Amino acid sequence: MKKEISLSNQLILISLIVFLILTVSLTIFLPKALSPYFEETVYTFLNQPLKYFSNSITENYFNENIVYIQINNSGNMIISENAKKVFKTEDYNRIINKIKYKNGKFKIKTRNYYYVTTVNKDTTKITITDEKFVNGMKNRIFVSILPIIIITFLLILIALLIWCNFLIHKIYLLKNKVKNIKDENYDHTPKIRLEDELKMLEDTIESVRLVMLEQENFKNEMYQNISHDFKTPISVIKSYIEANRDGVINNDETRNVVSEQINKLDNKVKSLLELNKLEYLKDHYSNTDGEINIVEIVNKSVQKFKLENKNIRWKIICKRGKIIYKGTQDMWESILDNLFGNFMRYAKKNITVEILQKKLILFNDGESIDENIISNIFSPYKKGMKGQFGLGLSIVQKTCKILGYEVKVENVKNGVKFIIEK
């Protein structure tokens, strides 16, 4: 079972880790970084007694942690009485042998010692101290810095906890908004005022909610239109069967009407299945490398629709006999058949198709489309001109999108133009 950890506890845990890292850095890495400064201070400290160094080293103002050594030219050595206590050894010649520079340090066993020398004509004077002085400096610095660090850390932690509390409050607001995203009675007004990433997230959730609401309304409207679209031929079939049963109309007329209405229902079912297939292909179709001769497909579709209304004049404008478009024959036949079927309802006398290398322009001389209708003309079952609605133009748009083409419609002089282009 997964253990839940609140943001506040996570923040406290992270703060403690930071505090431990900071403490380790101050106690280990900072002293090492300041070692050159400490050593320079030690050398200054050791250099001061040399100014008062005389032939006697029993002056009472000498520091008990400093060993004073005086060596004359004849090799005689005078050393302060605290030497044994500081060095923990009486092998002073060994110590003298370690002194090679004006100032420096050496190690005896595990202890570090620092020294400063001064040489005149007759004598060499040396002051030496152990690492207590350096360790004392380190401790004083740490003791001085630690309270400041603790107070600063606590202030930062309090500020972070206050900020975390506001953050958690915003997250709960977003959680409740998502939880009630479909509840129209829930207050969806924006509650985050500060313009930050969470405000952007809230705006995004609100945008998603509005899209979902719009889709839900659209879906309900589409179901109503589909129901109406299917109900009409079913009602006609039912009424003709009842009329035939009552002897009002004969069998032949009944069969003809029923056959016609069944064909209409069959076409509507096929359109719904095709639209559903396109929704699947939109996410899964990848065979866009197929190629067809669009000129051949256009000519075949035009020949089919010419027979429906011989009063319509068709014109195909194309300078080449072969122009390659991406896609399959079935897809482009579906696009053209749905567009030409739409044209046949609205065209008065003329339909023109212009085929270019990357653009297909289809024109009919029907009435201009209302601007309010154009914006939603490719939505399924949206009412069009004369109250007509269906799935044809939605199928056109989805198929074009799958193939990587864009379809748009615009009112032009004396008609309407559909443009399909890469």
C-alpha cells in the first residue's frame, strides 16, 4: 500500500535535509576552505612575541601555548619551560630539524604545529604553537555562525510553510473543480487570483470544462437530429404499410415507397458507420503514403452525378491528365461524392471543378451560405441552408484531415466555393 505524504511534511523533510547539508558544509567544508586564512592569522599571532624576544625567555607575558626557542651561532639552545607540555616530547632536535622556512607548519604524530622564525647576526629566534589556536578560531566562528544559521533557517521554514499552505489551498480548489467538472450547479467562477502556473492550470481546466459542456450539448443536439432523421423515413414506411393494410393504396406503390425509404435509411446508416470509422482512423491511420491520380477520380465522380440532373452543366479545368494526390481511391471518392451530393441540392445551373497540383477548387452557383452557418458547416448534423442537416460535410473534413489536407468554404460572387489544399 502506497504511503501518502502531505506537501507540508515533504517540505519539512526537505528543509531538514537542507539543514543537515548546510551544517555539514559549515563544520567540514567551510573550515577547510578557511584554512589559509587561519594559518595566516596564526603566523601573525606568532610573529608578535618575537618583537619582545630578548636573551631571556622567562618573561611573564609570554603565552603558555607558545614555545619560545632561541639558538645562538655556537648551537646553544634556550627553550621555554612549557615545551614538554606543548610538544609532548623532549626530542627538541627533531623539532628543530623540521623548521626549514621563515614560517610554516609540521606534524608530530597526529598533531599539527605552526612556527615563525627570525634570524639576526648572533641568534635565531623561533615561536611555535600547536593547533589549539586554529581549532579555537574554528570553534569561535562556528559558534558565532550557527545561531544566525538556525534563526535564518527557521524564518525561511516558516515562510515556506506559509507559502505551502497557500499552495495546498489552491490545489484543493483545483481538485474540487476537477471533481465537479460536470456539475453545472457547482460554482466554477475563478478562485485563484495570482497569475502563476496554478492560475494557468485553473484556466485550462475551465477551458476543458467549457469544451466538454459544448460537446455534451452538441452530442445531445446531434442525437436529437439523428433521431429525427431516422424517424422520418420510418414514419413514412409505417404510414404506407398501414394505408396498404386498409386498402387505401396498392401493393406496388407501397413497395416503391418502402424501398425508397429503406434506401434512405441504408445511406444514413452507412454515413454514420463511415463517420465512426473516420474517428478511429484519425488516431490510427498512418497509410498516408498512398498516391492516386486525382484527375481520374474527379472524372469518374462527375460522370456519376451528371446522370442525376441533366440540367446542371459540369466543367472540369485541368491542364494535365495526371496529378498525384496522397490518399486512397476510396477516401477521395468519399470526399468528392459527399461534396457533389451537396452541390446537386443547391446548384442552379453550373458546377466547376479546377484541379491544381496542390489545390482542388469546387464551385457551384447556388445561394450564398449564411455566415452563422459557415462557422459550423463541417459539424455533423448541424442544420444548414433550408433546414437541411446530415453527415456528408463532416465526413469530407475528417477524411481530408487524415490525409493531411485542409478544406474550407467561402462565399464568392454568384455562388459558393469549396477549397481543398495541402
